[in-house]
Amino acid sequence: MKKIILLIGLTATICTALILGCKHYESAKNNQTIEISQQPNLIVIMADDLGYADVGFNGCKDIPTPNIDRIAENGVMCTNAYTTYSVCSPSRAGFITGRYPQRFGYERNVQYRVNDPEMGLSKDEATLATFLKQAGYKSGVIGKWHLGAHQSNHPLNRGFDEFYGHLGGGHRYFSEELVIDDSYAAVDEPESYRTWIMRNHGHEKTDEYLTDEFSNEAVQFVVRHKDEPFFLYLSYNAPHAPMQATEKYLSRFPNIEDIKRKTYAAMVSAVDDGVGNLLNKLAELDIEENTIVIFLSDNGGPEKNNASDNGILREGKGSVYEGGFRVPFAIQYKAKFDKGVYNKPISALDIYATMAAITATPENPNKPLDGVNLIPYITGENKEVPHETIYLRKFDQNRFAVRNNDYKLVTFNNGSVKELYNLKEDISESKNIIGDFPEIANQIDTIRGEWAKQLIDPAFLGLIHTDAWQKSGKKGKKK
Ligand code: CA
């Protein structure tokens, strides 16, 4: 009798699994098979210009970030995580397409040009939201977009179902300073910082501190979509300049005397509160287990500009050294990951590739992804290195940075100047050892050259080319 009950129970379990759509997913790159019972939700929380050493899980002492740290404590902190660029706009283009942005000419910060359809993400590229839509996800962006201000590049025209935020590269935080009621009436970057906040294609007057606005919206987004697979891109513009914080947050730092660092700390603290509210809501709605939550910064901290701190990493935002594009990164996926630390190199590119593997959505063969499915690596099922090589090119400066395993080659001026570092022994890139290891440098330079052949020149004039754009007379006309 017992056996029969057991058999019925087992059959019921199999049937339930079939009814729930228990599938096997295969990652194209790694041939790893993953079994999951449900499509997980994805929340990517991207801070803006946050320093590597400015979160508790990376050792920050003067700014407590207990809520951001919860993601690392409930999951995995990744110590060698890179973005695809060391400034905002191209970094986000890499993340949202899962491809190195240098492949499609996205190598500059965009200008805020509402009449120029070419100023932003190429229409030939698909976003993660477009991709996930095919798998039945609902996607939303809350916060900073910065992938083009022309209507054709509006989030709702790039695969997202919802948008609450601003189109440009930054925004003023106090509602009384947001005096332009239409984003498309702003003519340049400074004006774009003062627009009302867009809700989908409309505009709203806000009354709260902007970071709090975005946090509240994020909580409401998950409440709205709790019963279906969702992708939330919570793209805080904090702690990017302008340095503005409310007394509520400033008062938490009576011991920080430097006013810029104090304001920065307050801005980070506001983000941390928002992350906490969001995590609490996931738990309350009982969707915590099946939601992947990732926290990262879009690039390194511009230390002089916003008083951020990249710790022992060399330089910061804009640089080809580690401080430019190695970022704080933590990932929580309670259904799959035990608490841990992952030290092998990973990339923001991997977020897209991971979701592609999970949803088993076929890749576009003409647009191969540059990332890998992180899940088997983080679970330990795959002990290989996710990325033997991490690449960065900065076209306008004639610079490359290519990390191959522990070694990193940095080249300047079309390769006439070369530097080699061993990151395992010298994380601060303080000792150029190219004289001792010319063969390693040559090997990496060959890899660099092969990658460079796959890239194209920048497709639009960037923020530093404002005058050239004005003189070009293009103003919205196609090249
Ligand atoms: Ca940034």
C-alpha cells in the first residue's frame, strides 16, 4: 500500500512539474543544462558613478549600506565584475544589448538631442527588454535612461512596457528645480536635468526627493507585476552629480566633515533605503526566492567630482585602469545560489546572456552575445573562467585595456605605448612589468588586435563634440 501511495505521489510530482512547465534550459555558450521550475523575475539595480569601495560589502567604513549589503549576504558578491565602458552611456548600451558597445559604434556619452534619431542606441540592436518580451516578461525602466533622447529611442520604443524617469544622463534631485514640463522642450544636457519626470510618454510634476520617487515607483512596479515574470531596470541617477541630498539623509552623517563626501554619503544612503524597501516588498509578496536581484554601478566613481572612493583601484570614471570599469557587483538568487564570494572575472554583459539561457530564447545569429550564462559558474557546476578576456576600447583616446586571466595590457596612442600589470599580485596597477614579460604582452596584444577588427568607429558625435555637432548642421538628418 505504501509503495502505491509513493508511486502516486511521484507521478503527481512529475505531473505537477509538467503542468508548471518545468523545463531544461541550455546555454548556447557553455552547454550547461539548468533545470528551473519557473521563469525568474529579474531586477537590475544600477547606481550611477558609485565608487568601488563605497558599499559595505566592499569594505566601506563611513557610509553604511546595510540594504545593498543584504544582496551580497543573501547571495554572492563578485569582486571582479566589469562594465563594458568607463562612462555612463556606452556602459548602459553594453548592459542592455549584451554586446560590447564598440561593436555597434556606441563609444561616447550621448548628447541630449531630441531631434537626432542617430544620437543613441542603434536601431539594429535589440535590448534585453525586447528579448524578454518574447519570453512573456513585462519590463520597466525606472530612473535614468541615457540611451538617446529622440522619441525613436524612448524606452517604450525599445522593448520596455513601462517607463518612469528621465531621458538624459543625469537629473536634479529637488522637485522645485524641475521646471521644464516637457522633456522634448529641453535643448541640451543642462536643460534636460530640469525636466519633469516622464511616465511612459507623458510628464508628471513630482514632489519628493528624486531618489525616493524612484524607490517608491520600484516598489509599486513589483506589486503591479508580482503575478507574471518581470524585468525591472531600476536605474538610479544617484550618486551622480549634481550633489544634492535632503536633511533626512544628510543628518545620518554628522561625523563626515567634507561637505561633498557628506552629501555623497547621503545620496548613497537614500539609494540604500530604496533597495531595502524593494527587498522587503519582494519578501512580503513571497517572490523573493524566484527573483534574481543584481546590484552594480555603471562605471567607476569620479572621485574628485562626486567624492566617491574606488579604494585601492587605480583612477576612476573614464579611465582604462581598474577604477574606471571594475564595479561593485552583488547578485541574489535565493532559489539557486548559496551565500558566497565569486572572484573570477564577470561582466555586465552576462546579465543578458544569463536571461537568454534561462528563457531559452534563441539568439539572433547576426548579433551574437558577448556574455555568458553566469548561473553554472556561480553555483560551481562550471569551474572554468567565465571570461578569459575582458576588453575595453576608448576610441577617442586611442586606448585599450585587455585583461587576459591575471594579466592586463593597457595601450595608448595606437599601441605605441604599452603597459602590463599582474592584477593578482598588483590590483592597484602600480608596477608596469612589461619589460619582464614581453611575450605575455605580445600575446595579449594579438588578442587585442583580433578583437579590434570586429569593432566599428563611433556612430555619433558625443558629449565632448557638441560644437562639431552644432556645426555639422545635421540636427536630426541622417548622415
Ligand atoms: Ca555613470
